[in-house]
Amino acid sequence: MSMSRLVTTSGTRGLISLLCVSGAIAQLADSEEPAPGALHDGSKSGTWLFPVERLNLALPRWLRFGGQFRSRFEGEDGVKYTTTNDAYLLTQFRFDVTIQPTQWLTFFGETQDSRVFFNQHVPDAVPYQNTWDIRQAYVQIGSVKEGWADVIVGRQVFAFGDERVIGPSDWLNMGRTFDAARLDLHQPGYKVSLFASSVIIGVDGAMDHHLQSNNLYGVYGSFQNAIPKGTLEPYVLWRVAPGNAGLPETANLGHLNEVTLGVHASGALPAAFDYDIEMDRQTGSLGPDSIRAWAGYWNLGRTFRGVPLAPRIFIESNYASGSGNPSGHTWSTFDQIYPSSHDKLEFADQFGRKNIQQIRAGMEQTIGKKWKFKQAYENLWLATTQDALYASSGAISIPANPTAPSRHLGQEIDLIGEYQVHKGITAGFGYARLFSGRYLRAVSPGKDYGYPFAYLTYGF
């Protein structure tokens, strides 16, 4: 049996197994689901699905355990736009403990184990695999629900706005956390976060740590009803990074000293329309070059209430600048910083928010309380062929090719479904297909890229 045939067969078996397990759990959970509002207290059927909840009921109120297990099959048809294929199974296990001796003092710790199985071409390394490590470990003084301030110090998750600039990137098998000190000021209707942080660099088989001098400082505000029926989120971020670390953001060009001014606004409009807008401007220096970069995101949607499935149709556009003059002294490649990049440009996650232009249209539907579907079409271009094509990680995927005959990267179709099996149990599946455009066909082998997936998430 050939290697490609073996990969396809093992991937198909993995997908079928995962779907069968999802279906079995769905039948058991649906048949044993308690009445709305009922607790999993040991007297209800189906509590074997949530043993930690039952344990927590027996523990003192100041001690709680929790966690999550996720299994996801992924296939890649056309790795790096070649005839190479792969299919593998990802597992992610998280277990956490919360100790809260008083209302104003909380200790939180979380461990994570991420692994990849049956892979032939993707590496046994970050972000696919990072075995047993500390994901979060922090102390919190104050309450996010009461009072006017709280402080969190230690390893923690950051998630701001739509996570286009800073997010945990949870679709990745490892995810992202920060070593940080954070102060949140809050009252009903507003919240302002001030933080100093350094992103965690994952290394499989070793204790994860941040990179010294690779720091992100910021002020992020969120003001409800500052605009009619909407939320306004202005922010300022200051990023510094060493020049000799080989980070995708510095591209070995020297020390990074970068300021990002941004604003995110979202809300409702008349006639069941809604909008979501985010704009960023970057200045500063990268080695000997000055930084002048920007990015924008614009989304307009409308929900058709009173019709079957209440569909929401939307159209959106993304733009992130690239450096159009390689011999100049102005660096115009937008730094995407630390986003949750999955499905921000396209579902196959082949491109980063750097030197990119995109337009997307699609539809979302909800069936009952459990089913969600999404269909989308994307068209993508480079902002300039003078700059590289960047992967979703921010690293260079294909070096700059100024002689390329076109900026057109390709078109993509996404078909996605998700089912809420039970409280704490979610299953999903889908397929994304990127049809290579003239640019990819000219500067790479040019094969179309296919991405089938199916997952099961179990929170306990």
C-alpha cells in the first residue's frame, strides 16, 4: 500500500471513529439530559458524564476543579500547495483548579496536554503537540463582578474584542497564554484594562517560558452604549522585541519598537442590520526602518427574522498593508501581533493578517437551540507582490516575488456545522477548499488546498 493511500485510509478511519463516538455520546446525552435548571447532583441520570461537577458539590465552596477534553480530526489535501497530503488526530486535555478563600482573593492553576497522532508530514511539535505543561497559573485580587478594580498576576489568557489583535488562539492545539500583570478597572457599562505582558513560547518536552525582552504593553477600553446600540473599544498597544531572536514580527531586521493605535466598534442598526468595524494604525521602528502600517476590517450583516432558520447574511472585507518598496527605509508590513487568527480571513487558515486583501460573503443559520451552520465564500489577494505571503502564524510562507503576474491568491468556499450535544459537549464538522489563484500557481506548485475536519469538545 502506498504512503498516500495509507495516510488517506488512516485519516478516513480517524474521521469515522470520531463521528461514531460523537453520535454515541449524543444519543446517551440526549436520552439522559436532566430537566432545565436541574443540577448534576448524583440523583439525576447521566451524571457519569460530569463526574467533576459531582465532586465539586462534595467539596468546600472555596475549592473547585474543572477541565476540558477536545479531539479533532484534520485532513490537509495539498500541503504547501503541493501534491502532499496528510491526515491526523489532535487531542487536547486541560485540567484546572480554583482556590478562592475569600471573595476578593483567587488562586487559579491549569495544566494542558496537547498531542498529535497518525501524522505523516506535520511535525510532532508546537502548535500541534506540546505535552504536559503549565497553561495558566495566576493570583487574582479583587472581583470581576463586584467593586471597581481587580488585579491578575501570573500566566493567563488574554482575549480582547473580536480577538483580531489579541486572543488565545484556541483553535490551535496548543493555544496561547501570557506571563502578565493586569489591572482591570470596571463599573457597569465600561471596562478598562492596563497590562504588561510577554507571550509564552511553547517548546514540546520542556517547560514553556516567555522570551526575555519580547514584551507587549497595553491599555484596552470597552464602553457599552458609548455609541447608540453599540460598543466602542479604543486601545493603545506598545510592542518591543529583540532583533536577534528570529521572531516572525522582526524578520531578523532588528529591534522592534512599535505602537498600535486601534479602535473596534460593533452594534445594531435599524431594519435588523448589524455592523462590526476595527481599524489599526502602527508607527515606530524596526531596526533602521521606520514603521508606517495599517489594517482594517469592515463587516455588515442582516438577520431575517420571522423566516425559517432566521438566517443572517453578511459581507465583510479585510485589508492589512505590506511593504511595497524593499529598498526603502519604511516598513509597511502590518504586525498582526497575537490574534486568534482562525476564521478571521478564511477557515482554512492559510494566510495571516499581513500584506493581504480579502472580501467575504456568507450566511449563518441556527436550527433550534443546538444546530449552527455557516457557509462562506472568500476572494483573496496580496496587498503588494513586493512583499511576502505570510502564514496565519505571521511567518513568511512564500518569499516576495515582484515579478509575479498577479496578486490574486485564490478563492475559498467554507461549509461548517456545529451541534450542541449536551451541556458541556459540542461536536462540529466541516470542509474548506481554497482554489489557487494566479499568484499561487506562478510562485508555488499551485495545487488547491482542502481542509476537512471534525471535532468533539467535552467540558467537565
